[in-house]
Amino acid sequence: MFKLMLTLCALALVLAASGCASTPNVSVNSATETPARTPRATFTPRATATEIVDVTNTPEATATSAATDTPAATSATVAPALPTATKKPVVNVQPTLRPQPPAPTQPPAPPKPTFLLAPDGRISPNGEPAYQCPNASPVYEVIMTAKRLGDPPRPYSVGYWFGAFSGGVLLKDYAGKDRLAQSDNSQMSGYAYGSNCQRSGDATSVDKFNGKLDLGDVVRGGTKTMVIRFVRSNTDLTPISQGVTINFNQSGAWWLYFGSQ
């Protein structure tokens, strides 16, 4: 026992000699530490506001679901998005406009009329298509000679309608009958008739005509100047010939010569 005490004393001396004087002395006989010097002052941190948790708002723990073979869905698992129908863009298709032709600077000239019948001036002595033979008797008529154009002998044109017009309106007699006549087969006018003052006539040399129109009522009604022309029919007054103007300033017969083209 004595040897143990000597050993401890020797150990204490060794520690003191080695510079461990700053450490507190340890009593061999006591286990209580005694500080050798006053400890340094330490900074005490300020008190901070401590968040008070209201335990009453804490949701109650729920019962743990029974274990299954299917793993529970977590927030990390995202279901694939279903494809949504996309609307087709609306395209306004403008109609294609056809190019318009440029407007004419001036209207084209109307075509010249073409007629089936035309006055023929080669027969009259003065080169005129019509002439009047005066008559002392109250005669107001038109005698028509309508032949086809061409070299003689020229056949007569049969079945053509001709009429008397004034201001573009077909004239009528007292009875309201249209002043229209139709060419027919040739008729002869002998010397006794004496209607053609431009030709000498006898029993062997006669004038032929194929149409006659009486205009006595028209002239006595006050219309003396009028136009004679051929038309399509007695119901269609579309002109098919040029018009020849005549005037009944005196009584007599007008001779008109037409040829068919």
C-alpha cells in the first residue's frame, strides 16, 4: 500500500514539472473537480420568439391503411395527360374573281342592216326607185313591181308583205284595217289602164306588176306623206327592206320597183 502511495506522489510531481500548472489540481483522495481560476465571461444569446404551435389544430393521426400489393400513389407519380382534340384553324377562303375585261372606250357601231328586198333604181327612167303618175281621177294607190336582183329576165318575188307607215306606225283605213298588201303573181296593165306615165303602152306592150295597195282613206284622212316598205309578215312588222318615201300632193298612182336579194 505504501508503494502505491509513493507512485502516485511521483506521478503528481512529474505532471507539475511538465507545465500542467494551468490545469486544476486533482485531489488524489477526492473525485470532485475544483476550478483553479475564474472562467471567462460568455455571451448569452438574446431570447427569440418561439413559435407556439397550437396542438388543437394538429390533424388527428389517421389509421394506417392495410398493406396491399398495389403501391400507394405518391406525389411524385403523375398520371399521363390525355390527348385533347385540337381545333382546326378557320381559314377564310376568298372567292377567286374572274378578271373583268376593260370597259370599251366607246360602244361599237351597230352593224348595217341587211334586207331581203331593196329598191331598184335601174328600171325608172331617171334612176329613181319610185315615181308618181298623176291622174285627174281621185286615185291614191301604190303599184308594186318586186323582182329578184340579177340580170334580166328577173323573176317576180311572190308572197312578200309591204305596207304604208307614218312615224313608224302602220296606217289603217276608215274601217281600221291595216294598210298592208302581199305581192302575188304578176298582173298586166294595158294601154287602156294608162297608169304608167313613164312608158308607152298598147295591147302588145304592157306593164306588169305584182302588188297594189289602196291608200285613198289614208290620204283623205289627212296623211299625205308616208313610207312604203316590206315587212316579215302581216303580224311581224320587222322591216326586211329599206323604206321609200312617197307624197300624195296630187292624185295618181305611185310606181315602186323593188328587187329581192
